[in-house]
Amino acid sequence: MTYTGLRQDGRRANELRKIKCKPSVLSQADGSSYIEQGNTKCLAAVYGPREARQKGQIIHNKAIINVELSLAPFSVSERKKRAKSDKRLLEIASAVKQTFEPVIMTSLFARSQIDIYLQILQFDGGTVQICINAATLALIDAGIPMLEYVCACSVGSIEDTILLDLNNSEETFDTPRLTLALLPKSEKVTLLQLDSRLHVEKLELIMKVAADGCKEIYEVLESATREHIKDLLNKSNPTN
């Protein structure tokens, strides 16, 4: 924070980074999306429901969800290629999977598999939240039935100031950080990650700030989806 009360990137404490998003950016995937949240950029692709690749993983009464995350070598300053077995990438992929398992109507697709592939093209913090938001758009584009949109946002507490939507420089502070994934209409929580200790008296307020951020992100994602549907309708019914 500067003496003016603004953050290093010029935002106020309760202000989201600028979000740009577009569904259906990959022609060969069943569903796809591209999202920018500030300087963090993510590409998502969804394939399925389709036959499970490994027979031993088949569940007779619902689909299995597979999530894979990769980090482009040029996305960080290190220029270091990370393997898919990287512990941090596996942790994030697992968090995304756990987020969507209760939301996707997997019982409609017994004995099948839904694959979600995510790639971070540029990194500036908020990896978990952007992966969830990108996956939501891609799943909608693929026509996968879900209970609701799933929107995620991070919040931190630095020097008793609650900051919404942390960037990389803010995440490097040794301070409590919370990532919330929310179903914005029913206000049900499907993921809650706390990276360090937080006093219980602050939890309710921080969760409220995160939930408000999720609802703002929902408005952006829904608007992008509606615009995409309008474009499809215009292409299928061109006016003379």
C-alpha cells in the first residue's frame, strides 16, 4: 500500500484486477476459454464426456473428472519448464477437481470421463482462482450441465487491510491468504483454501469480501457467455 491508500498496481483495497475473458477459443476442444485477470492469463480446454481412458477408473453411476494443469515456460521470469508431476501444479489441479465434483452433474454421464486441461500462459498471482474461473467458462462452452456457475476469488490481509484479488507481489507477503470458490446464486461454498493462520474474528469479514469478489466475477463471466451466445445466434441467423 502507498500513502495514498492505493496498491502498487493502482487498485483500491476492495477492487478486482481487470478481467478479460472469451469462451470457445479452441476449435478442436469440446469447450474452451481464455481469461486474463490482471497480468495472469489462463487457457482452458474441456473434452468429454467421453469413454474413460483407464478401465480401472470407471465409476458405474457417474463420470470421473480429470484435471491437468501446466505452466508455460515463458509464463514466469525463471523460464523453467515444470513437469506435470510438479507438486504445486498437482495441488492446484486437485483443488480445481474438488471444486467441480459437487457442481458438475456427473450422474448424467455414468461410466465416462470429463477432462479439464488448464495452462497458465502468464503468471502474476491468483493461479487457483483463475483456473477455476477459466474452467467454469470452458465447461459451459462444452455444454456440461452444472448446478451453477462457479466463481473464485482470493483475499489477503496485509497490515490489517483486507485486499481483494491478490497479485504475485502481494502473495509473497507472509500474511493470511484465502481463496474462495462460490456458487454465486445459492451462495454455497465449494472450495475454501487458507494458506496461513488467520484469527477467527477476521474470518467472517474476509469471507464476505471474497464472496463479494466472486459475485463481481460472476457478472463478468455471465456477460461473456451471453455475448458469445448472441454471436452464435447471429451467425446462424444472418439478417439480409
